[in-house]
Amino acid sequence: MKERFERQTYWRWKIALYLFFAGMGAGSYFVGILNDLFWGKALYLSRIGVFWGTVLVITGIPFLILDLGRKDRFLRAGINPRFAWVGRGFYILSIFIVLGVIHIGFWIWPFQILEVDRLLRIVLSIINGVFAMAVMVYTGLLLKSMRSVHFWDTPLIVILFVISALSTGIICLVFFSMNHPIGEGNSNPLDFLLKTDSVLIILETLILAFYLVNMANATEASKKSVASLIHGELKLLFWGGVIVCGLVLPFLLKAFEGFSSRSGLAGLTLISNVMVLIGGLFLRYSILAAGVQATPLMRNYR
Amino acid sequence: MRYGMVIDLNRCIGCHACSIACKIENATPPGVFWNRVFQVEEGKYPDVKRFYIPILCMQCEDPACIKVCSTNATYKDSRNLVQIDEQKCIGCKACILACPYGVRFFNEGAKYFSIDVPWGEAEKDHQKGTVSKCTFCAHLIEKGDEPACVSACPTGARLFGNLSDPKSALVQLVKDRFGFQLHPEFGLNPSVYYLPPKGSTLGVVYLTLKSSLGKE
């Protein structure tokens, strides 16, 4: 099939920011809840996750609405959730935010009913934990369902987005709990989180590489997408923003921190954390911007 | 009843009359071309040929755009044609990215023509910030006319009619001349068929003469 190729210009920064905030928020909510359900110590971490997770997802919504052609009609996005991922996302996000706000209200604000009854809190955590995961998965599936962009048409993009969401979510937890008196138990939960994050960064790098190699061998359009990232128009953004700033440097900084003495390196941790966040945003943007639409011109009839 | 179109690539001379006729008839905003004509080159030197291919909404039987529309703004009307209700569209642009034929456009602006002469007969108020695409000139079909691009084509490369009738000229042409759909493997079953180009000017002249003589 002879085809015509065009870089898509329809979903750019606003959608990237939205995907980033939604992923980060849902990630930190999810990790916060895991901490509450399975570890049960250092509950302030869970509180921070629940609170900032919900707030960050809410922060992403305006970007989504701003990207619409008709912003005044955004409530209609929920009319057809049967097939459309935009419509499904509308409900996933709405339910997540409502349950998250209830969670905040009950647990953190003065009412604190859930503090009294732990079972209720656990049930709410599990239900909204599922929705937090759904938000992370949906950000990938939204792109995957766009047929004309072959670069997005793979389950790997979902896995990549989920891992990036968890990684940035953990950073978010660490970031907001830095000033908190650390260590309710014997071990420092932040240390554990940062180590987990290093593992996630390695995993993310591997999956990103696998994704790109896969796409470089898929179709003509996805080849062009990969080329624009590796040595095309987006190479600075990709190598500088995603690879060096988002993956390599944070990992090196963390490794350096691990080998050296523990004290006096809060500044380094902060820098590497900010880098992971910037990398997460650039990852979303470069994947969006690299999307090449392939449209047919002619079949191969000879 | 399933409206369809057959476009004979032997006859298309790349004059873009269909694109202009479409723009006049439907008063589409700047940058929006519901019908476009592309130039295609095939083969390697010295065995090269060049031809033109008009691309418009394929009016799929099982459209990808309807599935991703979260507001039901894209729908199938009573004539089985895929249409967009600009009053319902929120401009999320998902359908533009989902359509594998690249025939959907985002209306950046609404007004285009600066004079108040009534040109085409379609509704001219395209809404800014919504998505639009070829309607197969549903307002003309309603009156029993052909779409504007079909009647504007100087070489008669386009044929419009009923695809579900096995005796119609459309179906016969597709059968006799090895008509093909674009991306049939996607399973969307487009209603626009193309007749493969043979690439010789003489052949085009011959076909045009033959059919115009045959008509009279």
C-alpha cells in the first residue's frame, strides 16, 4: 500500500500535560494505597499519596478541557462510553476523583470516619485503587485506540505509561513527604520507595527500548516515528529530555547516593526527583509528537 | 440501499475541479478539504508512472470514527451515510486520529467566503472548534442530485450510485475493471472504490471517447 505520512499535530502539549498529571496522580494514589493495605506502617505516606494523587489528577483535567475545540461542551464527553476511550476515560476519571475526594474527606479531614472504621477505609481503598490503575492503563489505551497512528498501536505503550505513572507517582510521594519526620518503624520507607523507583527506571528504560525496536520494525509509519525520535526533529527532546534527564541521570544520581554516605545529599535526591518528573512529561510529549499518521494513497496492485 | 462511488483512476487528470466544487458547495473553512487529489508516483526509473488519486470520506460500512466518538456526534444517518452533527461535536479530535483514511478535518475557523452570494446549497455555518468531513453531499442526494464532486468532474471519472444493487453500473464496473478499496484488510468496508490506472494517455483518451460516444 502506497501511503502518505504526516506527523499528527492534533494532540500536543496540553494532552501531554494531562496524560502526565493523570498518570502521576493515579500512580501516587496507587502506591499510597498499597502502602496502607500491605505495609500498614508510615500511614502519613498513604495520606500524602491519597491527597496529592487526587489533587494531581484534578490538576490534569483543565488541560484536557482546554484541548477541546468546544470547551463549553466538555460534559458531553461521557455520552458514549461503550466504545470510545475518551468517553470511558470521562467516567474512569470522574469516579476516581469523586472517590478520591471522599477518601480525603473521610480520612484526612476533620470528619475522619474511616479512621475509626479501618474496614471501610480498606474497602474504599481497594475500589479506588482499581480506578487508579484504570486511570494509568486508560492513558495508554486512549492512544492505542487511534488507528491511523501506528506508533501508538501496541500494548507496550500501555505498559510504558503505567510504569512511568508509578515511577513519577513514587517521586511525588517522596517529594511531598521530604519534610515529614521520617521513620515510624525501624526502616526508612522513603529509602525503600526510592530503591523501588530505581528498579522502575531500569524497567522503564528496557520497555522503552523494546518498544522502539519493535516499532522500528513494524510499519513504514512507525519507522518514521522512531526515526524522528532517534535522529529526527525530536532528537533533542528525546535524548536530552527523556533519556538523559528522565532515565540516565536520575539513576546515576541515585546510584551515587547509594554508594556514598547517607547524610547531606538531600539536594541531590531533590534534583534527581525533579529530573524524573521532567522526564515523565517529556516521555508523554515525545510519544505524542512522534505519532505519524499513515493514510493510504494506492494499493499495491502489481 | 448503500450509496457508493467508483473513481476511475485512468480518467482522473488531477485538475482538482472536484476539490473546488466541494469547497464551493459545502463552504468549508480554510485548510479544510473534504475532497483532495493527490499525485502518486510508482515504480523505479525508467519504468515509472504517475497518476492522480482523489481522496474523500470512504463512507465505511463499519467506520472507525464512530467507535471513538465519545459524544455520538458522528453517526450514521437514515441513508446509511456517516455524518457529523457539529452541534454535538466537542472537538476532542479522537476521530481525526482514528480514521485510517485521513479524511477528517478540524475546523480552526468558521467563516471563509467574504461575499454574501449564495454559492453552494449546504449549510454554511461550520462551527469553529469542531470536526468536519465529506457528507457525500447528503443535501444534494436528498433532492435526487449527485454529489458536487461527481457532477463537476470534467472527465467523468466519478460514478455515484447504489452499491447494494448488483445490477448497478457501479457494481459492474468494480467487477469488470478490478475495482479496489483502500485498505480492505482493515475490515471497515469503504464505499468508495477505485479502478486501477493503466497509465497511458492514449488509453485515457480511448476510454473517454468510448464512453462519451456510447452515451449518445
